[in-house]
Amino acid sequence: MTRADLILHPVRMRVIIALQDRILTPKQLAAELKDVAPATLYHHLNLLTDAGITQVVEERLVRGTLREKVYTLSDVSTLLSPDEIAGASKDELMQYFLTFLSKIIGDHARYLDLKEGSYYTDAGYHQHTVFLSDEEFVQFSQELNAALLPWLKQEPAPGRRRHLLTTILIPELESERP
């Protein structure tokens, strides 16, 4: 299994996101991933741990004998490197993107299942066209990252809940322009 296949599996992606900046037991993970069977969750946790993406940071005694493991993300990046992306075939890149989209679709379905009443008062999605030269694109990316960075560094605290921010940037090909 390639690193991309390991990371981009929909359930494993959800585990990785759940563990971002957090330390959780499988029971706590299961509470967040209610639609994932416990055996499936343990299977994916073991794959991620064997690959060094997650790690056990503590083992707690439960009822005197059983050990409950506590997981977090390791220091290994969960992002695919430019070399890993460059070495992927067109079909592999399409599969990676479809897997990523399926995770977003699943997140949206869970939101709709859990949300009562008015939808999209606290969520939404948009697509915009932006016309930029290569130099302007670099500046746009830097300014966008600078604007997001303080918010991405927010720590969990009372009164705060997790929100998912998803970005997709696809350059339009010259031949597609009118």
C-alpha cells in the first residue's frame, strides 16, 4: 500500500483529522466516528500506527488488567510530498482526488444527519473564479495563508467547536477559456 493510499482512505482521513492536535482513546474516536464499526476503527488505527502516522502516547489500566491505548498523530507529515504527487499517474491522481471528495461528501452527509432545522446558517460552500497572473497567484496564496494562519493556530477551548475548512484550487486550462 502506498503512503497516498494509506492516508487518502476515507476512514483513515477521518481518523487523522480527528486526531489533529488531539490525544484520544479508541473509545473517544468511536464517539466522533459513530458510523464506523469498532472493529473497522481498530483496523485502520493499527494500519496508521504501523505506518508511523499515528502513535500510542499512553496506555492506561482499565479494570486493573486491560490496557487502553491513547493515540495522537506522530510527527510524520500527513501531507503527500511533491515527489509523491509528481510520481503518481493520472489515474492515481484522479483516485486521490475522488477519495478526498468522498471524505468531504461524507462530512456533509453527517452534518445534514445531525443538524436539525435550518441548514446552512453555520455552513456553506461556494466556488469563485479568480483571474490572476502567476505572480498575482503567488501573492494571493501568501495573503490567504497569512489571513488563515492565526485562525488555524486556535487551540481547543470551552465554547469552541471544530469546523472543517476545505480548500480546492484548480487552475483553468488555457484551452477552456473563451
